[in-house]
Amino acid sequence: MAHQDFPVTEIAAKANAFHNEEVIEEIDYEMSPWQCLRQNPKIVLWSLFVNVGPCLVGYENLVLSVCLALPAFQMTFAEEVNGALTIPAYWQSAWNATYNVGMLLGSLVAGWTQDLVGRRMVLAFAIILSVSGIAVAFVAATSPQFLGSKILSGFAVGMMQTITQTYVSEIAPLPMRGIALSINIVMMNIGMLIAISSTFSRVAIIDPMAYKVLFAAGWAFPTILALGLPFLPESPYWLVMKNRKEDAMKALRRLSGPHEDVVARTAQIEATIIHERQQAAVKANYIECFRGSNLRRTCVVLICMYMPQVAGAVLASNASYFLNQTGLDSKTVLMLTQIGVSMGVVSAIVNIYSMMKFGRRILMIFGVILCCLMYLVMGIAAALPRSSGSLLAIGIALQFTSITYGPVCGSSLAVAGEVSATRLRAKSVGLGFSWSCIVSIIWTIVLPYLFNSDQANLGGHIGWIFCGMGLIMLVLLYFFVPETKGRSFDELDILFERKVPARAFAKYDLSQAS
């Protein structure tokens, strides 16, 4: 059914007249995403605020890559190979791998501790760790010291990523839920854009401060989070799960606009949690994510959280150094990287509108097809005789994969935040980000050995590997990942319980017998 706008007064009157959660659900279906955004400015602002964490993730992911190409950083941490400064592949792998190990542990710990002490308290701990990790990076003078900073920073951002998606999925009303969840990838790309834009003025500086300033700039993100944290409302879902119904209503009043019936909304949250507890009849834990219909949900989350690798997340984060190794000069590399990151920001923003119009599933499939085409161009260019033209084609193809960040990464993050059962959401999201970290660890270890000049030196031939991976992902998306657009958490529960095929989620009639 097509969405249509209704006056705020009419909606409020309707909710107050019936005063129950069924009417709230009906209102959610009748309201358009844009109307929901206009009526919930505080939820929009708080969603943007907590996504400062993913902005830090994007910044840190790219700032290491661009530092690898800075002469000042190479003079401190590189070794001379055949007359040229080269950072050993084992240190590149170690820095990236330990960062991802930290993210893995941070995601798992956040998934568990969020349910114990709440979303706000865990975010506070992540902020402290983030500040500490950046401080260690700033003073590091040896490769092992820098390694320590990556462990701390990785743990912090792993916690932030898990908290962000859990919190946003719980405060955003159904009409704007997809938009709110996809803000994550927008902010990550903005963080990367800030990182690459900050680098141009540092290239010619042959002094440790050339890269130390880039690390210090990262303090801005946890500082913003620390300043706003005391005012951040706790998740109403967590408060209801802890039987703190009055506190949940207070949190909803702080989050919602004047039109919201917080009593009915609280009842809706309570009904969803009760329904899921009745289905499971056991305490929520990580094992539950792999039982019954939750196993299928978890598999969907894992597929979605692998999607950034299909878009070349780790390859892109090493793009500056990788392209430098293929033979492109530093100036061209930085220019291509900035163009690529800028396209990623635009792609993520456009994807927000596209998800409202087309849904999540079709955009994910479309994005992966584009990725495969870009990697195919890379592979073909690498097979041609080496020339400035073929090298430029490799660089352009790699950076143009960023146009898929919105449909591939943004849509997949939205689905990953929606498909899990409410009572398992924190743990499910934690597992998803942990899985993302595991595969990132694998790729960060392997990639330097594939493209470094002192190792396999594959260059653009890496495109063939990623193209094949994309084709496999297309099959998984088609058969296993459902469309979640316009479905409430209650409806998703029913669809999974009835074992509806992924391809049928969008058009399935819930009124028919199971």
C-alpha cells in the first residue's frame, strides 16, 4: 500500500482515542518516512549523535592507509628494500589484524554488557578506550608501540559500532528505521573523507608531526560523544526488558515529539518482548542466536556483515598504499582516493532515499553487480601491457567501487539491524560486527602479501579474486536475504517463525494461515 501523509493532529487524536499498541502499529504503516522524520526531530538528532562513533571508525580505517603513503611515517616505521622505503608486510598485517581483533572483542563484549548495564554505560566505556588508543598512537615511536594503539582503538570502535546499530534500531519508529540504520555508512564515509582531506597538507612535511596531527584529530570524535552522553536517553527497549516501565516512558517522552502516545508505544514494545520470550521461554544468550528460527536470522546477519568485504572495504582502506605499489605516484593516489571517498559519501546519502523507494534487498543485489563489474575492469586492465593508462584504469576501477558503498554496505547494515529478535538484538548485532571483524582480520593479513612488491605483487589482478567473491555473494543474497522494508519487528518474528522463503518476504500476506 502506498504511503500517504496525515495531519499530526489527526494521528494524535486517533492514537488517543483508542490508546493501544495496535493503533500505534496502524499509524506507523500509514505514516510516510518523511513525515516520521519531521515529527521526530529529537530521534533524528540522537541517531546522528550516536553515529559520531561510526564516523570515527571511518576516520581511523583510512587514516592508517594514508599514513602508510606519507614519507614522514615511512621514515619512522619503514625499512629499506632495494633502495626504497617499504613498510614490511608483516607489520602492515599486524597493525590491521590487531585493530580488527580489537573490534572483534569489542563487539562481543558490547553485545553482552549492553544487556547488563545499558547502552549508555557501555558507550561511556568505549569513549574512554578510544581516547586512550589515540593517545598511544600519538606518542608511538616504534612499530610494537603503534601495534598497542591499534588494539585499544579497535576495541573501542568495535563497541561503538555495536552500540550504535542496537540503539538506533530501538529508538527509530518503523517508517524511518531503514533511514536511521543506514546513517551508519554515511557517517563512516564522512569520517574517511575527513581523513583523506586532512592528508594533502601533510605530504610535503618530513617530520613526525606530519602524521601525529592526523592521529590527534581523531580525539574530536570521542570528545563530541563525551559532551553529549550525559543527555542521551537510554534505550526504551532495554528499560522495558529490565522491567523499568516508568523509566522507559520517560525515555520515550524525551525522544518523541508531542504527538506520540508513549503509553501505547511502551505497550507495543512490551508486547514484542513478551511475544519473543514466550517463543523462547529461556534467558537470552549467545547460544540462543543459533537455535530455531534465530539460526536463520543470525545467518542473514552474517551474510549482511560480510558485504563490506565484497565492496572491498579492507582493500579500499589500503587503497593509497596499494595503488602506490602498483606504480602510481603519491599525488595521483591521494587524488583518486579523495574522489573515491567523496563518491562513497554521495552513494550513502542517495541510498537513504533509494531504500525508501526500492527496499533493501534489490539495492544489495544491484550494488554487488556493480562491484563485480568494477573488479572485472581491474583484472582486465592488469592483464594488459603495463602503462600509465592501464595503471590509471586500475586506480579508477578500485575507487569507483565506492559508488556501491550505499547499496552494498548501507542496505546490508539496515537489514542486519532489523532481522534479529528484539531480546537478542544486542547480542545478534555484536555477533555480526564480530564476524565482520574476523573476515576483516583474514583479509588484512592476506592482502599485503598479495599486493606488496616484495611478496606476490599481484597488483590489479586482485580484481579477479574480488569479482569471484561478488558472484558467490549474489547467490547468497538471492536465496537467503529477505526484504525487511515496511515490516515491524512483530511481523518479522512471524515471517521467520513461518519459515517464509527470503524471496517471498516482501509480498507475503500475514493474514493467511501458517
